[in-house]
Amino acid sequence: MADTTGALWALRRPPLGKRLGSAHDMGREHRVISALQQTPVPVPPVVGLCEDESVNGAPFYVMGFVEGPILRTRSDAEREFDEDERGAIGNRVVDTLIDIHAVDPDAVGLGELGKKADYVARQLHRWHGQWEKSKTREIELVDDVHRRLTERIPEQGPATIVHGDYRLDNMILHASGEVAAVVDWELCTLGDPLADVGMLMVYWSEEGDQLTPLFEAPTTAKGFPLRAELRERYSQRSGRDLSEIDYYVALAYWKLAIILEGVFSRYAAGQYGKPEDGFEEFAKSVERLAEAADEAERRLG
């Protein structure tokens, strides 16, 4: 949106319809982005927060509009950048995640954003609760993977800021391929940084993946690093041990299954208006994600 001077702004508010628990907490997202303004982490400039629901039907905040491409599909990536540029973008995705995890939460005023210990246990509890609230049918594998992940939680190292949904299409890029802003911080908390790495691995699709999204993922375009290369770069530059990364990959697949079930349930309830043809594919994707979580957990032996 533009004001009377022609300046552009972006307004962030929750989606229409019923929301689950603390999901889509705009006040929390505003707090995080405000705290990161003076750090190496690129975020949009913040203007203000409004928690009076009579204004817009829900709490919302306004930020400066950040110009630049967002790569959501393979065709986006191929249109905006050449093969060498895509390789550099992949490296910047990793380096920006390392920058996020290097921020001292206490130093930027986020030390009380959440509990620092037992992050994975809290995520398993929270998202299984969301599953119980939003599920439209029983999927035994979701409950089974939850049980197995709960039984073998890795030991957590020092807590960091955790973005919670870290992926390429939650970034706005400059035309040069540099990262202009990381967005969508509503799931941000404090905890185990490897959860972000696991989520990134899940979203970082490669050519020939059996679990494919509803569109060709941008990272299937030639030039982007492979997952193994991303893991190696993160491990070397951060100094963190990724030997149990498959656990966090399983956690990410399981969590995404639950998030997508929530989307499907809202579609089915008509909260997004009349459902479009093919929306039932969301239900099938939930099942495929649960199967991928099962496979990743079993790789741990």
C-alpha cells in the first residue's frame, strides 16, 4: 500500500478465520523484527504495531515495503538469476541462518521471548496439540512419529534465536542476489538452532525428490547447492555438529504435516471462501509429509 506521498508500506495481519492458540501472533513478530533492526540479520524496517482489533479485525503491524524478488517457484529462480547467481544465493541462505543463530538474544532484548531449554520437547507437545485441534481425520503415522521423536530427543546445546520457518521463499532478495530481508517471524522463539537447519533441508528440494510440492520448488533450478553442500557449509562456518540432523529433518516433516492439515481444515470449513478445485491435494500432502517424517526418523537407526 502507498501513502499520500507515494511511500510504500506493507501490512502484516493474521489470515481470515479462526486461529489456533498463539498462531499468527503479530505482536510477537513485531517484537522480533524490531529487536533485530541493528543486527547483521536483514529484516524489514518496522513502523508500528496496532493491537486494537476494531481497526482491522485483528492485531497488525506496518513495516517498510522491501523491493525485490521472492523465489517461490523454479521459473521464478530461472527468470530472476543465472546459474552462478543461484549458487551464491544458496550460500547466502546458509550464511544468513548462521547470522540469526549468532545473535545473542539477551543482548537484543529477546532473552525472555521463550524458554531456552527443552525446545524440541516443547515443539513436540505444542504441535501435537495443534494436530488434535485441527485434524480432519485420524492419521496413525502422525501420532506414531510423535511418540518415536519424543522417545529420542537429542541433547540441546546453547539456545539461540530460532526462526521457525526458515526457507528461501521467506526471503526478499536484492536484484544482485544479496538478501534484502528475512520475513515471516511469527513462529520465532528461543531454542535449538538445528531445528532451523532441519526445516531448511526439508524445504530445499532437489531434482528427482519423491516428495514434491504442488509446484516446482525454486531450488530445483540448476546452480543451487545440494542439501549436502548446505549442511557442510553450515557445519563448518557455525562449528555445530550435524551428525543427528535426520532427527531435525523428521521433526520438520512432521511439523509441516500438521501445519498443512490446518490449512486444509480451514479450506474445508470455507474460511478462505469457496474452495478451489484441487484443494483436496492438501489432504494427500499431509499424508506424504507424515511418511517422509517416518522415513527420516528411521534413518537414525
